[in-house]
Amino acid sequence: MAVKVLVVDDSGFFRRRVSEILSADPSIQVVGTATNGKEAIDQAIALKPDVITMDYEMPMMDGITAVRHIMQRCPTAVLMFSSLTHEGARVTLDALDAGAVDFLPKNFEDISRNPEKVKQMLCEKVHSIARSNRRSLSSAPAPAAAPVAPAGSSFNRPAPAPTTRPAPAAPARNPAPGAHAHTHSSAPKRKAYKLVAIGTSTGGPVALQRVLTQLPANFPAPIVLIQHMPAAFTKAFAERLDKLCRISVKEAEDGDILRPGLALLAPGGKQMMVDGRGAIKILPGDERLNYKPCVDITFGSAAKSYGDKVLAVVLTGMGADGREGARLLKQGGSAIWAQDEASCVIYGMPMAIVKADLADAVYSLDDIGRHLVEACL
């Protein structure tokens, strides 16, 4: 069945181009267009699309306000278009707070210069977020809420029932060293971890905020964060997290030193590695790699540097980035947690961990922060 899309933009040119690109895919049907946020709400209710592409800056009602209303009245997967600027990043993060699932850079030059690349990227995004978990979408804050919500407010939606289920056991003929699974709902075993490493993609900005705002200022382990995100966005995202969290958060720079109570976010467009002395190494993004930053690369460096003293967490996201790095961590005796399907926006990366029998525990998003505190404090 074709994915039904509503295209929202006040630019007639952009509406037409996006509609043409999407309509060229036989498995996508553009069911309507809207020129402002108020029209978008009406059309979303009337047409019940699977996906809405949404501009931010529009007359009558902006995109973020429209997203909030839509999430309250008819939760729908929303793909935001954003400019690759610091302000564009801030606005996009506000839209994700409001309930949008993902975003794409809005670049008119790319549309005319690389039409095939743009078509492929746009259609892939639409297909992937059409499969996103609607249970995790019905969470918008009230329309009058401030764009940046204080810790614990914007995302306090009714959560799925907390779950801690055992991961499948590793095959007997080739057990992973140190493999074990939590088989009950008690707290994870406490250990003196030297590093907590968290990897995520689609849905990650919201998920990371939910997890990190639960950590106390005296959280004893250093943290590294790997979020698939463009270079222009990671600095704004780190600044936002730093304002909301009791721990400190900053975009990682080459030479930064890991320390307790500090989370370092991998810079977009680059790769982040850690060494045994606790120093961060930032490398240029390799064009041969799909992801810049890549979870596998950071996890792999942590496995080499810290052996069995890493607690790695894989949150919501498309694809399988993190699986091979988690395999290396597991072989060294480190612990791997995965977010459960019910609380994921996209159950791709955590599913890859679970299917590869690498997960020591599978937790609901709302439980991960609490369990991190229990495991490390």
C-alpha cells in the first residue's frame, strides 16, 4: 500500500518540487498540500496521511506550533525541512521536541544540482518514518508550551509499561565472553564503569534528552554520545542538553579529556574515538562510511581502550550502526543495553543489537536513565 504524504510549505515552488519528487515513487502518494500551519492541521485531520513534510517558517501558524497541535489531535509522523545554520538547528530541535520524527536540510541549490540524490534521500526518509512507532508519537506538549521544555516536562507522556526483558541467550556453540542476560526486573548489577557510551539516530535527540535529564550532577562515569546529525546541528544540540541537564554536555573537540559528570557529543560530519588515557580524538569523516559520526567507530575504540569497563546503550534509530562496535565491546566483557521496541521511534539499531544476541538488558526509554544511575552510582 502506498505511503500517503501531506506536503506543507508556503513556497509554491517548494511544494511543487517536493510533490513531484515524491509522486515519482510509485509507492508514495501525495494526498494533499497546505500553505501554512493552520491548513496543515485541517488537512492532517481530514486526509489522515502517513507522513507530513513540514516547513518551519510560514504565515498564520509556524511549523512547530502546527506539529504540536497535530501530535495532540492526530499523531502523525512529521518530517521537518530545516536550514543548515545554527538557528536552523535550534528550530529543528524545537520541532523534534514538539513531536517531529526526523528532519532534512532545505537546500534549493541541492534540489536543482543533485535531483537524483535529493529524490533518493527524501523518499528513503519518507518510507522509513512511515514505519515509525505511532505509540511514541502521541506526546506533544501543550500548544502554548515554551519551545525549550525544562527537564522532565516536554516529554512526560504516558509511557509504555516499563519493561525489562531478557535478551536472547547467545548460541551455546559460540558464546560471547562475559555474556549474560537480565532475567528479572531488578536493577542492573552495579559496577565501576570507566565509560558510558550511548549511540542513536532517528528519534535520538528526544531520547537522549529523556535519558540524560535523569542523571544527577555527581554521575560518576564519563559519557560519550554518538547521534547521527549534520555538522551544523551538533553544537546547538549539545548546548540545549547542557541547559536542560544536571550533568555537563558539550560538543566534543580533539584533545578533550573524559571526566565524571561530563557528556561529550560527537561532532557532526566527523568521527570520535577515545583512548586509554581518557582523551578524545576527533577525525575527519571518512567518505566511505555511511555515518559521520559512526557509533561503531566510537564503540570500537572504547572496546580497545577500556576492555570490560564500558556500559554501552543503543537507542532508537534506523539501520544497524552500533552492532559491530557492540560486538567488540561484548567480546571484551563490557555490558550492552538496548532500548525496547515499544518506546522506540524507529526500532532499527536496538533491534540489530537484540537480534545479534548482544543485549544484556532491554529497557524502556523512561527506565534507562534510572538504571544508569543504579548501575554506576
